[in-house]
Amino acid sequence: MIEHSDTFNLANLTDVELVDEYIKTQDDLNNAKKKKFALEQKAKQLMEERGSTIIQGDAKELILDSKPIYDKSRLKPLKEILSTEDLIRRKAFIPEQTIIKEEDWNMTNLKPFMKYGEEVRVHIEKSIIGQKERFVLKQRR
């Protein structure tokens, strides 16, 4: 077990002080989460107004990373359009297995199949149901 008593000066706390400090810390954490959310909303607003995905600070950049969310049930028609063996071999499709594992699609490996034609591209694009966004801090260059 890691001792944090020295780092945070907790060694001589009474039980009541420990619980009170825990409650205060929990409140501080909740307030920090609310502030982080408000800052992210403000950053999104500024980025939308500027048509950007990066805000520069003195030493770091705040980057809005966005990835599509797929409804993989919409990809089933691709098994009739493309070679299932090829999809499996290239790890774009993982078939249902006897160990009670449902079939799955690996979108990173499936996207190159979009080059196989308009019908394939349309099915993959129609499976997008939203965007997953997250903020990333990176060192400025």
C-alpha cells in the first residue's frame, strides 16, 4: 500500500478530520469536473466560431479530437457485397464464435474496403450515428 500521509500531511488527522477532509476533497473534485466541462463547452464554442479544432496556449495546445461512432448492425449487408473470407483475413470483420461472442467489425481495418465501390462506401458511411469527441493537450512546437 502506498503511503500518502507524508505527501498530504495526513499522518495526524483524527477520524473526524479525515472524514471532513475527504468530503471537502470530494466537493473540490466535483467542482473541478464542473469547471472542466464548462471550459470544454467554451472551447467548443470558440472553435466553432473560428472554424478550428485547436486553441493555442503558451506552452500547450488544446485539440478537439473527433471520431465517428458506428452502428455496426448497419454493416451486415457488406457480408453479401464483399468476400467474408477477405474481411476476416484482413481483420475487418470478426465472425460470431462458439464461445458466445457476437460478431464484430473493426472499423480501422474495414475502411480500406471503401475503395471497393460506391455501394460499400455508402453502407459504411450510413453506419455512422454520431461523433465521439475528446479534448487532448499537446506540447506546442
